[in-house]
Amino acid sequence: MITKQYNPSQLEVEIAQAIMELAPQIEAKLNSCKISAIEDRIKEDNPMLKIKLVDSDQDEHEVVLKIIQKPDAG
């Protein structure tokens, strides 16, 4: 697949969407946290997901995933 646009690329957007859709399965793998919200910035240059979590002590945490596709080598 030849990537013609990187800001954001179609692949970056699709991966971000897939991660959002898999949130229930990801949450099931977490021992002590529940996902309380996901803030998505999929349309940005490099799509970003902010995953907000609450642990068993009711403390809030945030994990940020930035998805970056490296330019093709060719």
C-alpha cells in the first residue's frame, strides 16, 4: 500500500479506531483498573488516544497513546 497522506495516515486512523473498539477487551486484561473514558483525537497529525482509568482505590490515572506511522522507505 502506497501511503499518500501522513497527516494523519489512513493506517494511523484505523489503528486508533481499532484500539477504541477493543477497549472492553483491553479493560478485561487489566487487573486493578477500569477504563472510565477514552478521549480521541483521531483527526490530528498523529492520532492520539487519552485513556482515563480508575483503579481499585478510586484513584484516577491517564495513559496517552500517540500513533505515528513512519514514512515509507522507498
